[in-house]
Amino acid sequence: NIALSEDEDLLVISEDQTISYGSGKTILDLRKKFKPNEPLSIEIPRAGHYKVQLEDGSKIWLNSESKINFPIKFSNERTVSLSGEAYFQVKKTINKSKNLLAFRVQTEGQSIEVTGTEFNVYAFKNESIKTTLVEGKVNIHSALQSISLIPNEQSILSNGGLEKSTIDVSTEISWKNNVFHFDETSLKSAMRQLSRWYDLEIIYKKGIPDSYFYGQFSRDQPLQEVLKILEEADVKFEFEFKNNKNYLIVLPQT
């Protein structure tokens, strides 16, 4: 286990099987402890985010409360598994036969296959899995079907089936640039994002109506400023701190 430095924001897995920060400081030599095909796991807690560069040069931005598994060194295939949310910038790689080597992202219920592209995956437990394409092309496979996406398209996995639509990708990837972007975002969806970033426990009282949010603000805003924004959006709530946890209790409209 490695406690990632809060003063750094990039972790680099080198071809020589060392792990270092983007600044160049080496923090671990994997050759002394692990075989090349052994998996590594990086887990980001609530209120955190980090960027990882894999040994093939591909980059991954990891959002709060997310976990990714990958081999120390890729061999004949490039496969990672994700729980949570991540933005992928996959580098094109050619194998010994001079063919493009596929890059696969496994989540619960689906597999994403690309060669070199940029896309976002939202795959939190007990929520619909969303794959959003920014550049290039992706192929997505579930138990029931397979589909392809072109830029500005998003797929949603539901009950084993895949549906796709054209969207404004800026809303989906704003977190990568440290921004909350709400565009007809439901109350519960917005609260889930805030809870992960500010480490909040959300409690809903009975009779909460459907409501939607619009607008954007920096994730660097302190929690007190965010509470003011919620008040301005006419969200009724109570805030409590007990047992070393922050509780936001959402109240029905009066």
C-alpha cells in the first residue's frame, strides 16, 4: 500500500517497472517485489482525484471514490478494470505483428474496447454505467449486445442492454477539469457528485420533489460556499456534523 502525496497529482508507471511521481521522484521499484504480469490497484478515496500514466503511455484521470486494477506491464493485451469514474486517454500501440493492440476497460456488466482514443466511463455500483466518447471510436460489449460510439455519443447500460444517444460531452467530463457542471441534472445525481467530493452523507426526508440543477462551479469551492449555492437554488436542507461525519439532510419544499 502506498499513501499518495497530496502535493503531487500524477503517478507514472515506467517501462522499467518503477513507480514515480510526475515530478520524477521514484517512490517504488516493482522489480524487487512483483512479476511483470501481477496486478496493481489504485484506489482514490472520497474528496480525492489523481492522474495515472500507464507503462504504455496511456493516461487515466481517476475521480473520487474510484478504483482501477491493471498489470504492472502489459503483454499481448492491454486490459484494466474500473469501479467508479475515470477519463481515459489511450495511446495507440502496435504489437510485434505491427497490428494495433486493443485496450480494454472492464466494468461490471460490460467491456469497452478501443485502440487509441479519449473517453469517460461512469461505473459506480448500483448506478447505470455510462460511457461517453470524446475522440476516436469505441466498441462496447454487454451480455446482450454490442454497439459502437462516435464522438459526442454516450451509451447507457441497463439490464444488460445498451442504448446510445448524442450528448454535450462537456457536462460529463467537467470533473476532469475540476468543475461541477450541472445541465438539467437531477437532485439526487447532483447530490451524489457532491457527496463523493465533499465526503458528505446525504439523507432524504420523505416528500422530496423532483428538481433539476443548471450551472457550473469550481470543485475548489469550500463546502460552506457550496451550501450557499444550494440555498440559492432553493434546496431546503439541514447540515449536521456528528461521529466525525458531515450529514446533509435534504428537506421537502415548504
